[in-house]
Amino acid sequence: MGEEKNFFKIGELAELAGVTVRTLRYYEELGLLSPTELTSGGFRLYTDHDLNRLVVIKRFKDLGFSLEEIGELFKGTKIGESKKQKIDASYFLLQKQLEQINNKITELKNSQDSILTAMGALETCKNCSQEICPATCSNRKALL
């Protein structure tokens, strides 16, 4: 027996994904997403697979990828019909997301270290007896 599909109209898909219908149409215009089927009346119908693709697009956007970069990632993945092709494509996209998350973690850790260093400098400034910080003070850069 074939796989049963849930179909969503564009408004339903937008609501499920937390985006606007306009966003979906824009993604379609860019080639990032397309309806699985069109009804005889011209209504766009989307499936769970389309919803999953939209979730991946949103995740990449949240990680700072441009829509153009996301499009290139999708072009670089062969999403075929076989189980192996689907697994390979999904793995590739998840790997790219993980790389970007690890880069963000590194950036955040560096920011955290800078903030902690500045806070330490300000603790030193609290105990300083001078009212005006001299130009030669190494802690001066921590002051706003």
C-alpha cells in the first residue's frame, strides 16, 4: 500500500510553520519550496514533507544563513526517492546546521570571555581611589 499523505492548504502550512502566507509564496518564488500538488482550482497543496523542508529552511535562517545560501545548500543535496538518498540528504543538511551551531557556540564563548574580562576589570576599578581614570589605566577600556 502507498504512503498516506496529509495535505495542507497554504494558509494551514503557514500557520503550522509559524510563517506568513506571503513568506511561503516568496520561498516558492525563490525555488526553496513548492507545493506537492495543485488542485484543479489552482489551490496549492503541501504535505508533511513540505512542512519538514520549511522547518529546515527556518532553522538555517535562524542560524544566520541567507535565503540564497539556503538555496545553494538544497541544490547541493540530491533528495531522491530512495531511503538512502533521503538519509544522505538529511544527514548533509543536519551536518551543515551542526557546523553553524558550533561556530555560533564558539562566537558566544568568545563574547562571554570578553564580558567576564571586562567585569573583572571593573571590579578592580571599584577599589581604585582615583576619581578620573588615567589614560594609562589598562582597565579604562572596560568603562562605558
